[in-house]
Amino acid sequence: MDLKPLLILLSENTRGHIVQSRGIRGRMQELADFETAEFDVPQLRGAARIKALKLLARRLPKAAPQGAERWLLRAGGKELLDRIAMLNPERRPLLFLSAGSTAAPYCLALAKRFNGKSCVVMTPSVLGTSPFDMAVVPKHDGRRGDNVLVTLGAPNSISPELLESQRRELLSDYPPHQKDAWGILIGGDDLNYSIAPLWVNKVLPTLLDAAADANVDLYITTSRRTQAATEMAIAKLCGDTSVVRMLLLASQDSRNPVPGILGHCSRVFCTEDSVSMISEAVTAGVQTAVVTVGHHHGVKRLLQEVTEWLVDARLLSTKRLWGVPRFNRMIEDFENQNYLCQITPRNLNDDLRHFLERPLDGMNGFNEAEKAARWILDRWLP
């Protein structure tokens, strides 16, 4: 009996990356019949990580199957090789799917070793997109090519079924007091952005007052990247008002309430640092506001601005953008297509008023995971 095609998802255990790759895989499973397996890639540290993923991985694009296997053995991939070999990969169409720069070299090497196809989600920092059979990348990455599918924002797992099931679960734990509700999704610090207690004390009181005036419940959550001091400031403000129906601090609760919030709330406020949350909100068809946060300053930020100037002057390609300017392009692309609007703390009241005047009509047909799924299947199982 012929074996079914096999999709192997490679995970680096980053939540946003898992959401993207599993979202695409889930849509593919709705459209075609194949088997699937999921494996974690090795978590290398220190010098071993730099050597394997930053230096030796550069040889993979030109490597033969034997060379790919040697790289995998040096990069801690023996268990991966053994487990995949047990799945009879040579006897069926095989696809390796990964998201993120850590998993990408393993995706490419395994595809070469087992004569399968490779598909990467997001642009790998070292390898780029050219070595892969397929690459699903956001528009703001500026990548082009016959093997590239450009998406608006990040593919994700959001679907009507997920929104409804998570909405029911959310409301069983936090029953509503009002007919309508808003969500506030607060991210955290990274190499580009900072959400400090000062930002909380500037923005959150205005949102709390607006919710009270509108007679809506608030469902609020934070990120694992949120500063402890920032969470304390949020908790202090929310403890003084009954308008907050749920405050789920990521440092204290590992649950992911975002799909439930998107399923229940008519309006959502997302901080600008999280591409994943913004993309999920837009996919859900919720009226979405992106609230700007603090940016790190210094030489790095200056270089980002210089690069942006050179891109605007058409002296550099868009793919050279990095840091804040690159993510700003994504948000601007969403805004230009009327999927969201931006709110800035310096113009908070006027921006908020403009957002609340937007009609509560969903945006049907926006699902980048489904678009990616169809595109991949056409190239994997034509």
C-alpha cells in the first residue's frame, strides 16, 4: 500500500513561530490528505550555536545529502535523523516546514538529506530565502523570487472555529457584565521596543475611562516579555476599577487568552511590538488599534533610521530595512488597506476618538495562512 505524503514541522519553541507554522499546517490539512509529525530542533547554546547556525550553516545551500547529514550530526541533529528515518521518508512525498532562523538550517539540511522539499516561514537571518524550495515571508521583509510567497503580516492559527471555542472558554472563566467588550493586548521589551510603567500610566487610564464611558468590559493580557514593573503598574491601575473583567498577567498564568479575547471583543488594542498579535487581530476581523510604545535609542536606532533614509531614496533595497522601520512598514501596509489604525500616546485622545468612530464591521476574506497553505500544496502535491 502506498504511504501518504508526510509533512514534518520543525519547531524552535518560540510561541509566535509555532503559531505561524501550525496555522499554515492546519489549513493545509483542511485542503489535502497527508500525514504529519512535529519535532523540536536542538537548542544549542553559546559557541556551539554560533558555530553551527551562524558559520557552518552557510555551507548548506550547496551541500549534497552527505554534507547535509554531516552538518546535522555536528549540530546535534542525530536524534532528528533517527526519528525521521523511522517514518519511511524515502517512500513518499516529503515536506519540511519551519518558522524562524533557528529551525531554518535544520529544515534545509533534512530536506537535502531525505530528498524532500523545504518550506520556511519568515526570512532566516543567515540563509535568506533563496536556498529553500518555498518561503512564506511578510511583505515588510522585502523578499522576492519564484520560490517566495509574500504575505501581509504573519500567518496564524486564527479561524472561526478556534475563535468560537476559545470565546466560550474565556467567558466560562470570566463571565461578561456588559453586552460589549474590548481587548487590550500588551506586549513587552525586545531589541527594538520598550513598554515601561511610564507608558502604562500614560495610556491605560485613558483606555479605562473610555471603556467605562462606553459601558464595555475590558479583557487585558500581557506577554512573557512584559517587564515585571510594567505588570505591577497595570495591576495597580486595573485593581481600582470594575470595568476590567479579566487581567491575565503572563508572568503568573501560562494560558494564551488571545484567541478568546479576539472571539469575544468587538475592538482590540495591540501594542506595536507584536507582529503576531496584530496579525491575529486583523485575521479575526476585529476592529484593531495599534498603540505605539517606547523605542530604544542610541547608535543602533540611528543606523536603522539611516538605512530607512537610503531605502526611501532608492539607494538600498527594501529588504535592507531592519528593526523598527521594517515593522513600521507592516503596520503601514495594514493601515493603508484599512485593516487597522494607529494610536500614539502623544495624540492619545484624538486618535482614540477616531478609532472608536470606526464601524464595527468585520473584514472577511483575510487569511494569510489559507493563502500560504494553497500555495505550498500546489508546489508540494501538484
